[in-house]
Amino acid sequence: MRGTLLLLLLLTLTAEAQHAGDGFTARFDRNKGLVLKHDSLFRMTLRFRMQNRFALLSERGDDLSVGGTDIRVRRLRLRFEGHVLSPKIQYKVQLGFSKADMDLIEGTVAHPIRDAVAQYAPNKHWTFALGQTKLPGNRQRTVSSGAQQLPDRSIVNGAFTLDRDFGLFGTWQGKVRTHGLAVKAAVTTGEGRNASPGDEGLCYTGRMEWLPLGAFTDGGDEFEGDLAREPSPKLAVGAGYAMNVHARRAGGQLGHTLPDGQRRTLNTFIADAVLKYRGLAISTEFLQRDVEGDPLVLAADSSVVPVLQGWGWNTQVSHMLGARNEVVARYSLVTPVGRVASVLPQREEGWLGWSHYVNHHRVKVQAAMSYAWSDGMAATDAAGTRWGLWFQVELGI
């Protein structure tokens, strides 16, 4: 409700400023959103999106009765970005208003702030930032949830992703001959979104991305699927590493808080790649996490909180059918190793989906079927198997 009122207020102010002829203008860009501008001193691009989901999950693989549902407003976001005083002084703010966006599913305190970052870009190669935003982690996580080919990210992302954090960020991007290259680094709290000050330890993250065949059309390495139908092959390869020192949560920036003030240092290695050509898109990523100390954290009441140590692999293949329709398939595997394998199962999932793009990823309809199994037992009568039917609508500007 507050986001809607703010949007109406901005539109009213824009109309009044245009009428007054004081240099304040507004225009709608189909690809960027609502753009507000005052000469060269101020620019703001305003976007909103909502993601409505209807999903049914079976009781088990051989029992198709409804054992669970995922029927909700999965995401409702309002996003502002632009510059003030100079194009070199930039900002990005993103607010979330759904229950999941505000972390109200696992807690009782609302956290609407997803991104709040101030940036300084002295030239086209360098960007420095302070604030809360996505870490330079695995590609599926850095790609917006609104630019995904399936209704949800993979179990590999859920298990090992770095997510968002608050701290200092630096990026260099340019060309080496005809090759695109980007180097990204961050020093952050290691405690995730909206962390309290004074937490012990920091997180150190670095990532490099290489585009040996040149830039993708319309920044295609930042969204899933080859909607641009690349006329020549385009490839992006990335690798990264993060060391989260004395993390107080089981997943570093995410997960349950470890009991009795205990800490663990998490080391995460990431490698990923995406290839696009003539409507075909192939992406794959590998993530591995090592835990310093016992990954089975013992609480004072003798209960155990596991910190996932192991590796995951995710591969996704898609092809455009005409200008607006696409089919996609995905396979994901999460394998715990060491002591934690005694309490956490190996998990696998397969997905088959279809998307109809009305306006690129901004307005689309998605349907998918998923199947999950554990410990290599994929037979429908095995324990831990489950079917899922998913339908989702994305609407935004």
C-alpha cells in the first residue's frame, strides 16, 4: 500500500513539474520503466513488479494427492535507481512487500529493504559502492528473480548461494582485445540482509567473468534464455570465491542462527558458464562449500544444527519456439559430504517448463512440472520423492 501511494505521489509531482516547465520530465521506456529526469542533475528510473504463483505439490511420487501448496504473491517489488548531482554519483533502492520478500515466513520482524546502495562510477570501467546489495556470487543468484526461466531457482542455489550483504563493493569491467572481462570484489558483514552492527568476522568475496566471444545482445548474460536469438555464439564464463569468517548463520548470509552464539567459517567456491546461440541457451554452475570446524553444531540442549558442507551442480537447457514461447529443462544435484552427510540427504530435482513472453521477462506466463528425490532413489515409490505443478504470472514495468 505504501509503495502504491509513493508511486501515485511521484506521478503527481512529475505531472506538476512538467506543467510548470522547469526542466523536470518524465517518460515511459518499455525496457527501463518510468524515467524521471531533471536536466543532468537528477535521474530516477522507477520500476515495479509482482510475481503471483499457484503451485501444487504431491504427497509423494506415487501418491498424487495434494500434500502441499505454494499459492501466494511470491514477490512484490518496487525499485528506484539513477543518479544525483552527477551521473557519477549513483544509487539503487529496492523494496519488497510480499511476506517472503520481508522474511516474515521464518521470522516476526519485517525486513522490506532488499537493496540500498550508493555508488560512485568515475568512468566506464570502475564502480565503487557502499550499501546492501547482491554479492558477486553464482550467476543464477545474480540474475534477477524476474529474469528466470522457471518459477523458482534451483536447490543448488538455495543450498549454497551467497545472497545479499552489506559492505564495500568494487567492480572493474572492460575489454582485453575483443574479450569482455569483469573483476568484482566485496568486503561485507557476512551476516546477510539487515544485519545488526558489531557482528564478529567479515566476508571476503571475489569473482571474475570472461566473455571470450564478445558482449551479449542487450546484456543477455544478465537474464536467462536466448530471447535475443544471438546471431553468433556468445559465451560467458565466471568463477568466484567467498570466505565468510565466523558466520553466525548456517548458510552464512542465510539460514538458521547457530545456537549459543557459536560461529563457523564458510569457504565457498563458484564456477559457472552460459552459452547462447540462435534461441538455444545452455547454463551450468558448480558450487562447493567447506566448513572450518565441526559442521554439526551442538546446542546446549543437545540438539544439533547442521551447517551444509558439500557441493552442488545445476544445468539448464532451453530453446525458443518462435518469438514468444520457450521450453526449458533443468537438473540439479546437492551432495553433502563429511559428517554432515549423516544427517542431511543427497537431493536431486528435475524440472520441465514453458514460458510465454508478452514483453520480454517483464510480462510473462510460466508453467512447469518438477520432480524431486533423495539419496539417488528416483523411483516414484521411494521415500522423499515429490511431484510439483507450477503456474506463475510475472507483471511489471
